[in-house]
Amino acid sequence: MIKRRIGASPRERGSMSGQTCPDIFELNDGNFAVIGTDATATLDGALPSDAGRADYERIVVITRETLIRAKADIPDA
């Protein structure tokens, strides 16, 4: 199901354990999976009026560095 990691591994980004940090993965079906901190309770009420979240969805936060270091690996199409 997981095709590949997108960007640098947590260890490459300075995690001592390499196991408990934000991460981004491309899935075999072309979708992406994100490991991040659940911020649903904090950010749900701050979503713009044209954004929505289903009950089964969560708002997760990843570090800026995680996304920036993944940018080169994210396909254009």
C-alpha cells in the first residue's frame, strides 16, 4: 500500500529515534498519507468557510521542514 516516502526521513531531519516524527508517504493508488500531530480540536473552528471536514477526517499538522524537504519528491501530475 505504501509506495514510497516523500522527502527526508525523520532521522535525516534530526529525529533522534527516527520513529515519532511527521512523515509523508505516496500510496500505490497515487494518494498520499501523512503522519502528523492531530490538531482537529484546535483548528476545526478556524477552517475557512469554504472548507469542510467529515467526521472520519482529522486535521493534522506537520512541520514546515517536513513539507519543504518533501517538495522535490512530490510529482507535478
